[in-house]
Amino acid sequence: MLIYLYKDVQQVNLVDFVGRYENLQKDFDIHFGGITLEVINKTKHKFYTYYYDEESINKVYTLCKEDIDVFKYEYGE
């Protein structure tokens, strides 16, 4: 759960930027210009929704609710 990595016990932000994996290269370009990230160990697999049933969807939401809400993630996107 990412949210706990950048807030202190009083829920105060400890960082001024949190990069998103889905925008990783773009975020690096903006904040760390000149660094090109190399893709290694790439695997082939089906879209993540293939691996989830209703129970696992609910479990992930329960465990990661704050991150999902803060970053406005939606299942299937």
C-alpha cells in the first residue's frame, strides 16, 4: 500500500511528488530529466482483470482502498 510510504503517523505528506507506475517514464522525464528507463524482465500475460474474481477484487480494494481512492484507480482501466 503505497499511501503509507509517503505519509507520517499524523498522515502528513512526507514527499512533494509520488510517481505512478503507469506513467513511469513520463514522470522520470519531468522530475529527473535525461534518465531513460530500461525495460528488463518483461513478461507476457493476459490483462490483469483475467486473474481476478469478485472476492479478490474486494480483497484488493479493502487492503488498498486509500491508494485506489487517492489515485482514482478504477478496476479494468
